[in-house]
Amino acid sequence: MNRAGFGLVSNVPRRDHRWAWLAALALAISPAISAATLDPAVLPRVQAATFEVVIPKPVNDPLTYEKPLPFDQLPFQQRNDKYYSVGTAFALGENRYITAGHVLSIGIDSLMGEPAVRDSSGHVYAIDKITRFSLQEDFVEFTLKNPPKVTPLEVNTQPVMNDVVYAVGNALGTGIVIRDGLYTSQTPEEEDGRWKWMRFSAAASPGNSGGPLLDKDGKIIGVVLMKSPDENLNYALPIDLVLKAPADLAVADTRVTYQLDVIDNKNTGSFKAQFPLPKSFADFSAAFQKDYNANVDRQLHALLTENAAILFPKGAGSSRLLHSNSSLNPFPTLLRRSSNGTWVIASAGEGKGTLSHNGYISKAVVGSQLMFHLRKPDDVSSKELYSDPKRFMDLLLQGSPMQRRVGSEQIKVTSLGKPTKESMFTDAYQRRWQVREWPMAYDNSMIIAFLLPVPDGYAAMIRVAPAKNEHEDLADLKALTDFVYVSYSGTLAQWKEFLAQTSLLPSVLSDIAIRFDYGNDFRYQSPRLSFAYTPALQKIDQDSQLVLGMSYFEDRGKVVWDVSKVMVKSNIDNAENISFNRHIAPSDDLDDSFRNYWDKIVRRSHPDDGVPYSDNDMTYIGTVGGTPVSSVAKPSVLYTAFYGVDGPKPQDAMKGKLNLLLEKLQVNEH
């Protein structure tokens, strides 16, 4: 059943459970009250016992904008109010107040401060203690510091079906409004039918959450909570359930599902937790968040364990990827299971934004995250970029603008300032990610960036997460790093700077030596392949481009992330290049296309026959090269070596280039 809570604006995260977490907020309310046909003598009591739930607006904004924010466009009250109005609460007893759980949850791990209540005269009362809480029934009971002297509303625990009812609440931020309708029906709670929701036809709008549902005499019969978006029938929790809830206890017992972007399978489980009350709001928030985060970790672990047999490098399609050469693409994407259950490289429709001094930003949405490739400007060193996260984010905002809406205008954000959290994370393939987090207090959200240093800048995964979901989005992104597909590309000048940042390099590069002397020679040596050449083969200068094509493949019974293709171009804008490709004997589960391709390489058939050929205005020549350390009758790994250049070239000249290419080529793999 699809229902929505009555908080002013709902922002429901991907993790799917009944409580609608609210992250974005809206207008403050006015103290005016309107009524339908409720007895006028009851109105003063209803007015005095009904409150707004408010949360303080952020005082400090670390963001920088292209121009001053036009707050003068906002309505007077919204412009001058120090609070956001987020829901409704009411007095149930002496210093005993009730609201919806999802309304008060806005303050859990919030960047804005603790929620409070405000009366019709504008006086704000701080919450003292949380005394009862139920996640599944979606209500919370609390006390106030220095509470007002109000007469609580009376209670009716036996409402009559089809009687007139009144929904009281902060509707759409326009003030406390009373609207009439009928108590139409009951419907079982959707998980296990543990109780019955009240259904009513009185209109209710965003902001009504937590307000009282009254009978014709003005007595409380329920707590207004949510609505069905496809019909004019709304939901309330019977007040009898609130009264019977365990005292001094916070309870969570609700069904939850967890999904990771790279697979369709979900983990369906329960979030069950209890802790004693009363607690201050800060202590309640910390206790709840601790239990919630622990449950996220359990679900992620369970999801990965349940699907271990199909997770890459296992599962359909994995073997094809493990036997395929690198695409040489420096843009990061993910390995994922397609709709037919086969592992593929996720396609990414890249958009590009330009930066000064040859820099640019490529970006694409892949799953629930934005993937970026930042080619740093030439006037920014690798050391500066990797050590200055503010500089990185400023560049990102230049090439991929972010805007904040104020009134009718969209104002460009030019800087997020320094991140409030910085850490390192090493994935299963020993790639070292810089993790940076920036708060956006006005939106109560966090920008979480996983940054992988690459020779020309960064490959990155970024999410904007509600502040209270920070832990689960971090857990998600950590898990996704093991499925990132990316190659390393840059000019030789960029590689020189990059290789100097030894603490940030993936472990695979610790076994690879890359040496070059502009105008003299280039040398590459790894446990798998070694080669060297001079300008007699191809120009060597700071603008020459080296690409290490990275891919996943099996090595001695273990799947590794390593170099499967090497390409060096004489210039980033010049098509002349040399390349070396690693080929693996196909496993028995692969189709004939892999066996046929492998057989052609073993037989040195075209194009691996040392004979020049033309393709797309290029002339190529290549062969199976290198001298294996140990000669075997049926090799399991072979390397091909190719030289290519623009336009038609004489056969003798191309063969001379191939001889130069093979001269210092050594295959080191068994």
C-alpha cells in the first residue's frame, strides 16, 4: 500500500520502510484558526492545546553563492521566521504531548537543531524528555521544559463509525486549520495486521502530521499520520493505541528492505530495537540512530551473504568480463547485473562541462549516484588537488553547477567550503579512495564523495544524502567501490606527478615501474609485461599519453584488478600509438566466439600476423609478441603488440616499426 506522511515535504530514501523520513522542509505557520462546524465553545480549548512542531533554521551557511540570496522574494513571515514549521502536536495530558514519529524524526541527526513546539502566540517551548516512542505505529510522546498551562484535550477511545470527525493541524503551512469529514472505515496495519488504522474523509494536507483527529464533541480519537495519494481517504492511529503503549520505552518493530544498486535482489528483514526512556532529545536521537545504523550494517551484510553465489566475480556473465580486454575508458562506471541476470558494464551517458586550462568534468548518473571524471586544469598540480578538497569541490561546481532555489530564482553555488569529514577507504582490490563529506544545512543533507585519484585528476562517486541517512549511504558507497570499472589515463607529465603521490596509489602500481626521459626513452616493467622504446619508434615528451587499461581477471585462482592493456600515444591529440593486449585462454563455460578468437591469436592469424593493414584512416601492424619465461604447448596467456599511425604507410616502414616495438618486449607471466 502506497501512503505518504503529512510532514510538510517528504523526502523518502531508497531504503524502504513505512516511516517516511522527512528531510526537506517548508513554510512556517500563522496562528490563525479556521473551523468547519465544530462547536465554537470548544475552539479556544483546541487552539490552546494544539501546537506547531518547529525546527530552527540554520544560523551559519558555509556555502558561497554567485550573488546574494534574494530572500526578499520570500513571503514576510517565511523570510523573518527563525524556524521551519514541520508538523503538528497536541496536549494529551499534563505536560504530555503527542506528535507523529516521522515529524520529530526530522531532528534526528539533523543539521538544523532540535525540534520544539510553538503555540498560537508564537512562544517556542523546548522539548525536555522523550517518554514513549513507536516506530511502527509512528507516534512519539514527550514533555516540555517550562510547559505552558493548557487544558489537555479529552479522549474518546470508542469512536462511532460514520460519525463526523475533525482533522486539526498545520495544513500546508497556512495555520492551524480544522476540517470536517467522516470516520469512514478501518483497515489492518499492512505488515501483520497488528492493529487497525482509522480511515477518515476530512481533508488533511502536508503539515497535518501529528495533529489530533477529533470527534463531534472535540475529543481526541486518533493521531493524523498519512494519506493515500490516489484517494481522498486519510489515516489516523487510534488514540487508544497511544494510551496503551509501553511507558518509558522506545520500540522499533517494522519490516525493512535493503537493496544495492548493482543487483536487483533485496534483503527483506525487520528493524527491531528497544531502549529505555525517558531521554533528552539528543540522547534519544543518538540511541535511535545507533540502532538504526547497526541494522543497516546487518542488512547489507545479509544481502551480500545471501547473494554471494551470484555476486561478481561469480554469476552469469562474470566469466565473459573476466576474459575481456579493458575498454581503456577513464570514465568510472559500475559492473552490475542486467535485467536478465547477467553481469555487464553499466552504460553511462556522459555529459561534459569545461574548465580552464584544458580541464573538464564528465558526469553521468549510474544507479543512485553521480559518477564523475575530473580532468584537472593544467595549472593545478596533483598534490594540490588531492590535498585540497575545497579546491576539488570548487572545480566540480564550475564544471557541474549546483543551484539553490530561493523564491523564483535559482542561485548558483560557487563553493561548499571545506568538508567537515575526511577519511580514507581501501576497497577489496586495494584501491585507495579519499572520502569527503560536505554539509548542506539549508537542505538538511550531506554531499558524500568517494574520490579515486587517477593520473589526470579524479574518478568519483557522489551522493546527496539526507543527514540522517549518512551512515547507510556511506555503507552503500563502500560496498559499490568493489564494482567500479575505470582505467588510468594521463599525459606523461600528469603520470609523473601522480606516481609521486605514493600513499594514494592502488597497490597494483607498487609492482609496476614506469620510467621515462623526455626525448630519450620510455620503460614499463611489471610482473606481467616489460617493454621499452626510444623516439625512433614514437615521440616521447610530456604531452605523450599513457593509458593503463584496467580490468578484472583471474590470476592463480584469485580474481584481481590489474592491467590488461597498455597504450602509449605520441600525443594526446595524435592517433599514433603503440599498444599491448593481454589475452586469456577461454574457460569451458564461454561460447565459441571466445574460443575462435583465442585460436586466431594462437595461430597468429590476421591481424596478429605481422602484416600491415588499414582501418579507419589508420595503418596498423601487430603480432603475438614477447618471449614467455617458460614455453608451454598450450599457453594460457598471450600478449599481442601493435603499432598504429595516421594515413597510409609503406609496408617496409611499418615492419621496421614493429621490429622496434618487439625489440625490448618481454612477457613475464607464466
